[in-house]
Amino acid sequence: MKFNKGTHVNWSDKSAHGVFSLKGDPAYPEKAQTILEFPGGSIEIARTSEGEYWAHIAVDRDAGHITDGRIDVWNDHASLERGKPLMDPDISHIAIKITPR
């Protein structure tokens, strides 16, 4: 599986993290929803009936809050373009930092 620039694939110690892959293979269908919970929030990946995916990041209001974030565009991983439409094909990565309370 190939990951975008800025993901865990760039870490020097690949044994320091876990990877859970949703393959999108009709022969081995995954569940419609995969949820990762952590202190302060959760990330949900939901597969549509058309085989596309939604990624949802949720903050538990009582347990955490967003303290930083950025939207990256191809070939410029440190940029933040405020007001850039989320359907723009140049967007390659969205990051939100959630700090537990």
C-alpha cells in the first residue's frame, strides 16, 4: 500500500507504529465501518456502497479539544491554504491535532 507524503511511512522506525489496512477487495470485504478510539476522540473510516471511503475525525467535547491542524497540498506538505475547497484535487493530506483534557 502506498501512503501520501507526511504519513507514517516516512518514520525511520517502522516497528514503532501499527497499520490497519482496508484493502477494498470485494473478494474479502471489510466491515462498513472501522473505528479507532483514543483519549479525546475517535477516527471512523466508513465505506460507501460505491466502494468509496469517508474518514471522520470526532472530538469528545468532555475529553478533548482541537489544538492545531493543517491542510497540505501536493508538493508543499507544510502549507495551509485557508478557505481551500475540500474537493480540490490538489489536497493530499488533512491533519488535526487533538489534545486530551
